[in-house]
Amino acid sequence: MNNSVVLVAAALVLAAGTFAFRLAGPLLRDRVTFPPRVERLMESASVVLLAALVATTALTEGHGPAGIARVAGVAVAGVLAWRRVPFLVIVLAAAGVTAGLRLLGVP
């Protein structure tokens, strides 16, 4: 079999599986019930997962540390999000702080 055919077949299988997995949520929502404690734990788990993703992205680049400029930008974004500033302002402020510090030579 040609490698490109195998690659296309694998991509189609993964696409179909992803679609089925995403469709299962709305279809099974009324059929599957969880105890309130499990629902609270799942909500907490999603917050923890998001925080871990932000921390990993903010603090590392490749296999090493990201540098102070990116950490400062993420910190500014976190403070502004906590203060409930509009999202566009958060993104622009974080990018501005990071770019400004890098312009000044801060890694």
C-alpha cells in the first residue's frame, strides 16, 4: 500500500473518531447522570487542567525556561482577567508587555 493512502486513511479514521467522540456528549447528556460530588470534581479538574496548561505554556519553551518577558506578559494577562477586563484588552496588554520587555533586551 502506498504511504500516502495509509496516511489519508489514518487521518480519516481519526477525524471520524473525533467527530463521534464530540457528538457523544450532546447525545448522551440526558441519559448519563453523575452524582453532584462527581460533577463538582469534574469542574475542579477542568480548572486545574487549564491552569497547568497556562503554567506550562508560560514558563517553558522547548525543553528549557521561557524567559522573564513571557512570564511577565502572562502575569499581566492573569491580573487583567481577574479584574474582568475585556478579552481584547487582555491580549493586547499581554502582548505589549512581552514585546516591550523583549525590545528592552529582557529574555
